[in-house]
Amino acid sequence: MAPGSVRWRRLPVRVRLIAGFAAAMLVVLTGAGGFVYLRVQYALDRRLDADLAAESAAVTAALHDGTLGPRNPAVVSGGLYEILDPAGTVLQASPGLAGRPLLTAGQVAAARRGPVRADHGTLLPISPEPLRVLATPLSTDPAPPAGQPAVVVVAVRRDQRDEALRELIAQLALANLAALAVASFVGYRLARAALDPVERYRAQAARITDGAAGVRLDVPAGDDELTRLGRTLNDMLTALDAALERERRFVSDASHELRTPLTLLAAELELALRRPRPAAELEEALRAAAADTAGLIALADSLLDVGVQPAPAAGTPPTDLALTVAPTVRRHRAAAGLTDDAVRTDLGPAPPVRIDPGRVDRILTNLLDNALRHGAAPVTVAVSATDGWARLTVHDAGPGMPAEFLPHAAERFARADAARTTPGTGLGLSLVDAIATAHGGRLRWCSGTAHHHPQPTQVPCTHPGIGTTITVLLPAAPEPSADDALT
């Protein structure tokens, strides 16, 4: 990047706006002034050309009549004329010219073919004798004899015309400078008024950076770009505050959940070391400590799983939910010693989904653990298809969740009052929600006739009006293209 461009970008936005506006106004005013100047010059030159045409006609007539001379009424009014032969030699001239040729050899040759107009002297700097010249042919003979009149040249002084144009230039320059100054001042005020909300936003954002909590940007009424920006930033701040509050609550809850098993573990070890004990008691204490340690490891793993759930890779093969769910249900039946009537399955056809089977197993394991621990048999696991989604539901016939607890059921460490006396950490539904969200899915939970859909879809609820139903919706995997089939 060029140094000039770097310096330009370092200037304040307000300065750059005013500089750009002033440059644009300068171009516009210069163009308008140039147009006015050319129109006035054209009008003045046209008036002079009319006078020259009349003078040329009078001189030509006097020359043909043989009356051309200083006393001829056609030329005594101060008009200047010259009569030239084909070589450009002055044959006759008005006293004011004293034989000075007004045309060059090239102009004489052109004047023999048609009228030629020319100017002598410049507008700026001021010439001592500015003239407007008109040369016309006297005959149509392409080769008149030498020494014979061939071209009539008439001229008038341009003093008044040049003075008027110089005055016009001065007035236009002053007017343009005044207009540029006024426009720049107005542009500065407008830019300042437009950027003042941005500066207020910056100052308030600086307060937030310094640690001020609950501060929101002062957004004026209206619906322009800056007010919409302010509202968007306020929404972002609200979301950040909510996320920060969730993280603080998570840390507090995690600390609380970890404190109890750590305290128990420390107490068990302290009791084991307080006095000499038989080997059997020490072994029992160590087994209890190992169990507590395993619980801490499981809790830490759950926290990590809830916090980080990567999206599926592009090459993840589609998974058939029914084929993946069936062995997980059989394993839970066997582990809990339950019959097929206690844990039922209704595995209908469903579109394949792009998710790792291990995560499907993790989802179903958490849902079955919750249903068997906090609900009541029979528990029904169902797989079905609906509107481009694969639906996995786990329903139990237990007492259900309290209505006031439904909005918080998927929060980390959230547990209903009735479930606080049972084992668990309150992370199961949070983990299911994290896995479903990472795969573009939806999680909804319903208790009896009360429903909670954090991310609404067009898929209706279809479940009994008693107990608790957890529904996981996963988007169907796209159909493979012809190119994919070939590869």
C-alpha cells in the first residue's frame, strides 16, 4: 500500500468525509463556472463576429466602388481593415494598422477558400492591443494574379470583451470559494451530527470494556443505519451478558457439584489415616475412595462433553437410527434386568442421518438413564420419519416434570426437587441438547400435556398425554449425487 494511502486512512473519518465532500464540490463548482464562462465568451464573440461581418461587407463594397479610404463612412468609425494580395502582401490598410499584416501565410491561404476568424493577443496576461479578426475572400478565382486584391481582413478591438471575461473569472472564483467554504462548513456539521452517535457508542463501549455491567448503548429514536446498528449492538451485549451469566452459573454449579464428592473423598482418606486399621478396613476405604474418584472422572467427562460438541465432519457416513438404537436398548434391558414390556421399542423407517453411531448411543443412554431413574415403566423408545427429519423419542409413564421446571430442564446441573435425592448430576439432558444442536438437530421435552420447544419447528408433537416424552429431531442426510455414487 502506498504511503499516501496509509496516511489518508489514518486520518479521522470526519476529516476524510469533509475532504472528499470538498473535493467533489470543487469539481462541481469548477465545472459550473467553466460552463458559465464558455457561454458568456460565446455570446460576446458572436456579437463581435456580427460587427466584423458588417464591417467586412462595408469594406468589400467600398473596395468595389473605388471609394475605400480614410474618409469612407463605412470605415471612419474606428474599424480596422487590410486588403491583401494572394501572397499576403498588404495592398491597402487603415491608418491604425500601418501596414502590419494581421494574418500568417497559412491563414491567408485558408482565407482565399473561405472566411477565417482569428484572435490577436491573450486574455491573461493582458495584451496591449487585443483584436478579433475576420478574413474573407474577394473572388472565387483559385489563382488571382499577383498584386491584385484577394482577401479582405477586418478587425475590432476586444478590450471590452476581454475586460468583461476577466471580471467574470474574478467573480466566479470568489463565488466558488465562498460556496466551497459554506458547503464545507455545512458538510462538517452534517458529518459531525451523523458521527456523534458513533462516538457515543464508542464512549459507552469503553465503559463496558472497563468492567461496567448492565450498560447499554443510548440509541436514539428512528430507523436509520446508526440506530439499527445501536440496537444490534445492544442485542449483542444482552446475549453476551446472558452467556456470561450462564458461564458464571455453570462454574458455580460445577464447583458445588465437585465440592461434595471431593469433601467425601477427603473425609474417607482422613478417617483411613487417623489411626492404624486392619487391612480389610483400609481396602474398604480405598474402594470407597476409588468409587468417588471414578464418579469425579465421570463428572469431569460429562462437563467436557457438554462444553465441546464438534459438528459432524463432511465425510461422516449416514447412520440408520433404527439399526443403531436397537442394540443400545437391548444392552440397557440386560444391564437393568428388565423385560421387553418394561422397555419397549417402536422402530419404524426413518431417513439416514449424518451422525456418528457412538453419539446416537450417548443420546439414547442418557435418555434411558433419566427415564428409568426418574420415570416409571413402561419406557418406549420410538424411531420415525417426519417432514425431512428423523425423530427419536423416549417416553416414560412416570409422574412427569413440574411445569415450572420445564424451561430449565436442559440447563447444566438442573434437577427438579423430586430428583435431588436420586443419583445423577443433572447433565444428561444438557449433553443430549449439545449433541443434537451440533448436528443441526432440535431437542424438545414434554410432560403430560405441557410442551417445551426451545427451537420451534413445523413437526407436531405426537405422544401420550401422561408421563415425560423427550424428542430428538435430526435432519435427514442429503441424497447422494450422481458424482458421489460414481466415487
